[in-house]
Amino acid sequence: MTRTYTMRARAVAAEQTRERILEAVHDLALQKPFTAIALPEVAERAGVSVQTILRQFGSRDGLLDATTDFGRAQIVQERRVEPGDRVAAVRNVIDHYERVGDGILMILNQESWDARAKSITDSGKTFHRQWVEAVFAPLLADRPKAERVEALDLLVVATDIYTWKLLRRDRGLSRAATERRVLRLVNSILEG
């Protein structure tokens, strides 16, 4: 019994260590280019050795791949919203951008010269469109297909990171004002 308990405790501790490492890399990836993320810095942030990182992930690339999966899973979890609830959808996406929007913009700036960033942003763009389709499809069900597709295109733009950036960062609007404007765009598209 003691051996089973000890092995279980070690497994839990190893998983907690793994998560700390992934969170450290994820945080760094939202602050600096992937090429600037060094294992010693990750180790220091996570409170582990470089050797522990290499044991867990095999290599720097393995670590970055695992972090990409980790980040994607977080986004899928936090962007859940009841289909058809436009107010909750807008609040949800603005919450997401408020939390990691500047980091996402930094990754988007890398996509022209970093294959990893390009892969992440391509995946993110696909996810965003699928999210828009899932959330707003019930509100567009009665429209002809061509109108539905056009409305979905416009909803993708209305809820896009660059729309948030234009309102929040470039115009300097408050979070509440940004959310109101995005919701107004969404309502205009849905009612048009």
C-alpha cells in the first residue's frame, strides 16, 4: 500500500512539474519570439533544472510542441459558450483577448518568418472561424446558405483579434466600450 501511494504521489508531482514547465513556456511565448525562448530561462521560471525539462520533453522542440498543445487546450476550454448566446460570446472573446491578446498579436507578427508561429496562427484562425460558426449558427439557421456564409465571414471579422486591437489598443477604448462596440457589430450582422 505504501509503495502504491508513493508511486501515485510521484506521478502527481511529475505532472505538476510538467504543468509548471508548460505554463512557463506559454507565458514566455506571449512575451517574446519563440527563437528567444531559452531552456535556462524556462527552467528558472518553472523552478526546475534544464535536465528535468529535457527528461520530460526530450528536446526544446518537444517542449515547444507540447506547449502548443497545452495552449490550444486552454483556449478550447476558456472559449466555451452556449451556442446562440451572442452577449456571452462577445464577453467571452473579449475576456480572452484581454488576457492574452497582446501575446497573440506578437505571435501573429512572427508568422511571416517563423514556421512554428505560422502553424500556431493558422490553427488559431481555423479555430476562431469554427468557434464563430458553432456559436452563431443557431442565429443564422433560417438564412439561405450564401447569406449565412457572408454573415459568418463578417462575424469572424467582428470578433477577430485585430478588431479588438483597433478598438482597445489603437483607439484606447476601455474594455467595456470595446465590448459594446463589438456586440453592436455582431448585432448589426445578425439583424441585417
